[in-house]
Amino acid sequence: MKKRLIEYLAHLGIGQNKFEKNAGLSIGFINKLTGNMTIKTLDKISSEYPDLNINWLKTGEGDMIKSVVNQNNVNGDNIQGNNVSVNKSQTDHFIDLLRAKDKQIDKSQAQIDRSQVQIDRLIGLIEKLNNI
């Protein structure tokens, strides 16, 4: 595990001290590492370095870096990222909110249009009065 962790640091191009500090580990942690890490330690590392494949770190199996999710949704829009999840009920709620805002905008635009007609009439009346 220590060897793989050092390999990951080389991939990142950072030293052990910086890694330990960023992950909230004690200084010299990597040098003292002789066996497996606790779940708490792995969680700290995973939280700070989400691209690191923890299974690879523990077992050496798979790729060092997590693969990137690249999916197309039903509309063909591209979704990219690590561990992407979309909650359909939240998405539906958001779409409902957008539709409600669209209706509100349409009502406001209709009111603006009516107001503009009234303004144009008033300007016409003022111009006629000024010509008298």
C-alpha cells in the first residue's frame, strides 16, 4: 500500500509532506506506514483526493485513477465527472420551478406590452395637445 501511495504522489507531482497535510494525516505518516490503513484514514485520503481509486490503493487491482463518467442522457446532453448522480425527483421539481417562472415571465411581458400601448397613446395625446 505504501508503494502504491508513493506512486500516486509521483503521479500528482507532490511530496509526502504536502499530501499528508492536505489529507489531514500526521507528518511522517507515509514513512511509518507498514500495513493496511484504517477506514478513517482511507476516508480522509478519498475526501481530499477523490480521483484516487481506493480499491487500487488497497489491493493494487484496477487503475490508479478513477475512470471518468461520460454518459449521454435522454436528450443527448453530455454529462461528465466522477461519481455523477442525478436525482430524478429533484430534477423534475427543478423543471416544474422553471416552468412556473416561464409562466410568470410571460405574464409580466404581457403587462409590459399593455403598458407600452398605453404609453404610446398618452404620448400621442400629449403631442396633439402641444400642437393646439
